[in-house]
Amino acid sequence: MDRLDELATFLAILDSGSLAAAARQLRRSPPAVTRSLATLEDRLGVRLLERTTRRLAATEAGRQLAANARNVLAGYAEAMRAAEADTTPRGTLRITAPVVFGRKHITPLITGFLAAHPAVTVELLLSDANQDLIEQGLDVAIRIGAQPDSGLIVRRVGQVRRLLVAAPDYLARHGSPASPEALADHAVLLTTSRPGPAEWRFRQGNRQRAVRLTPRLTVNDVEATLTAARQGHGIASALSYQVAEDLAAGALTRLLPDWEPPPLPVQLLLPAARHRPPRVRAFVAHAVRILDAEPVLRAP
């Protein structure tokens, strides 16, 4: 870009007839224009302008450079106009999302996007770990829960809740817990992905409570936990979108709704950037439109 700027400055000097006039046209100081011309002449090893007391005139080398420079700058301007005019989404889009949410909701969203944009390919990374977008070269992340202030662009698209659920068969045999403390008398099915205390957290108004658990079953996959819950083996905790179909079908029952913690935001995250490729802009618009209308993200 510095070399293109040198050519543009040289043409401004030649066309305006003086260094001072070129400086006014370019809104630069006369010394800056003089330095630019001197740097260009030093690099080429030739004199480009003859200076007289009244005006500047191009040497033979200057006339040849001016003709070529006009072609170069015109080609550059045309290339930029063509690039700006081409808004067709194309290229590879890299996305990350939580495993279950990505499987249930993001994969169908992506396949619909691909059907509408044949020049785009997508790489989808399903992971419950928060991937570093810059380090991993990711364009968009879908995340659930509050995010630290990381300098990323955040677009909220909905919310979900953490629920307690159990099968009607289990509740018919063991009854429903009337309070968080009553879980001590029930079979607990615990999903955990990292070491830590076996506990569930509850909130009612300003009252918060953490209940330590003695689980009958501990597993590192929520779908496995929910399979055991559907079969009537105990009480499980899951996000509302994970059990929406089970609740609607009556396969699971929601427990202790007055003690549920506050909803968790569902968000799109993007690296901060002045300009985004058309494929990223198109995907974000598509994802926002689909997810904004998704009933399971309107958790009461």
C-alpha cells in the first residue's frame, strides 16, 4: 500500500504542477509530499521530474512511470470495486457449538444454510469446552451461559433454564420432592464433565441453596443420564432444550420449578473485526433468524 501511495503522490504532483498544489490536493504537508517523491526517485535510481522556477515537468522516465502508474492504480481501483460488489458468500466457515445443542439445533441450521449457499463449506466443531476463536481460527461460536468479557462480539439469541426432571413412573413409586433438601430421599442421576463436588444449586427469590448429593448414577454424558431418567431410575438435571420433547410427550416431568436458577443466555460470539466476509455475515443473519424463532430458546 505504501508503494501505491507513492505512485498516487507522484501523479498528483505531475497533474497539479507543483509540490504545494499536490500537498493541498492530498491534504498533506509539503515536506511529506517532497519526501515521498525523493523516496520514489531514490528507489528507482532515476530523476522523474525536472524542476523549473515556474513548474515541474516529467522526464522521459517520469512520463513512462506515469503511464504505467495510471494503469496500475486504475487496475487496483477496479479490483477493489469488484471485490466490494461481490457479496456472494463463498469459502470455508468454521463454527463451534456445545455438543448436544449443536447436534439438536445447530446442525440442522447449518444444513439449511448450506442448501441456500452452494459456494460455502462449513467445518463444525462440537465441544463443551470453550474454544479460543482466534487461536483455533473459528468464525462463530454458539455458547450457553454467561461469558467473560473477552473482547468478542456477542449477539444474544435466546435463553434456556436448568431443570430437574423425572419419569412419571419414578414419581408414582417414590413421590415428588417438595424442596431441594428432600432430594436426599431420592435416587439422583448426576451428569458431570469435570471433577468437583456433587451438588445442585437452587434459587427462590433472594434465597440461594446448594444441595450436596449422593448420586446413584454418575455419568459424563447428559443423553446417557436422560436415558436412565426416562427409564424411571431417578431424578436428573438438564437444560430445558435437552428435555423439551420429553416434557411435551409426558416422558419426563418437571420438578421444583419454583427453585430453578435464573435462565442462561444463548449467544453467538464472533471475533471483533472491522470487515467480515460475506459468508460470516450471511450465516449470522441466518442463525439469528432461525434461533430467534426457536421455541425451546424462549425458556420461561
